[in-house]
Amino acid sequence: MWQLYHFPLCPFSRKVQLVLSEKKVPFVLQLAYPWRADEPIHGLNAASRTPVLERQDGKLVLTDSQAICEYFEETEDRSPLIPGSAVARAEVRRLTALFDDNLYGDVTELLLYEKMKKRLVLRQSPDSATLRAAMRLTHEHLDYLDWLVDNRRWLAGAQLSLADFAAAAQVSVIDYLGGIDWSGHESAHGWYRVMKSRPSFAPLLKQKMEGIPAPRHYADVNA
């Protein structure tokens, strides 16, 4: 059994949750807020951020979402998520990094700061200009998701892969924070509804961030 330190709106913890669930790896969740000085993750991860995955015997601690996902890709045969040829695996890793770095940096990180950290930690109001900029960037990323869905069965190719879960983890947080207008993005929206309908996604849709209510549509797999 594993213990996953997370907070509900951490997209990288969500990515790990999805992978563990798809691979049927038993785990329990432990809330951890990196901005609090007394959190145990500061002693488990030198970077002081989530996710942190600790084996319950305390003999193994894994950090960094991609390192965690790759560990279970190598140690669990069930539901391979970086499948195919060397070229296909390279494309999965390329897209996963794109979503983890660019989508997060352009949109998710901004929304987390403006709508979560300012509200819960700094006690400030979000900046409307920053929110508008994030919305514009969201449309640019959704344009690319539209293109991927229109040209492939799944984002990285013919098979469901880690790239789909990395993207869906980011999109789910953006959606929770009210940062998505699906108008004009029917292909990406259809893909996301399929991802939301997977059994591994159901626990994410039930998680709530204290003090930040989710939009009414958030947990509806048809919305």
C-alpha cells in the first residue's frame, strides 16, 4: 500500500492518482498543503511540493509526478501508458511534458495563484486582467487539443496513454477553477467527457478544495 500526499487542486497529484488507479495500485490519500511550514512533505521532498508517494513501510519515497508515473510503468505490467514503438513512446513523453510544462505554466499555475492562493493564503482578490489572459491562453491550448483529437484516436496516437491523463489532470483543475469556455472546441470537449467517464476519474470529480466550491457542472460527466 502507498500513501499519496496531495492537495485536491494539484494537477500533478491528479495525474499520479489517475495512473495508480488505471494500474490498480492500492493507495490512500493524505492531504498536504505545501504552503504550510509544518507539513511532513517538507521532510520527504527537498522541493517541498506535491505529489509525494510514500510506501507505507517507509522504505521508499517517490517524488515528481513523471518519475512516479515512469516507476509504475516499469514495475506494473497492467495497463501500459507509454506503449508502442520507440517513436510512439517518444511522442507520449513529448506531449506529457508539453501539458505538464506549457499548459500548467500558461494556464493552470496562473489560475491556482489567482483563484486559490490569493483567496486561501494571501486573502486577496484575483486580478481580472490575469484571468482574461489565462482564458485566452486556454483557448490556444484547446485549439491544439482539438487538432490532436481530430487527427488521432487518442492524443498521442492510436492508444490511450499517459499524455491523455497528463492533459486531463490539467484540464480538470482549470475546469474546477472556472477557466474553460468550451465554445468552438467540440473535439477537445468530447475527448474530455470520455476521460471524465473513466472509472479512474470518478474519485477526482468528488474531491473538493476547502473554501473553493466547484462549478455546478464540474462533476457531470456529460458536461
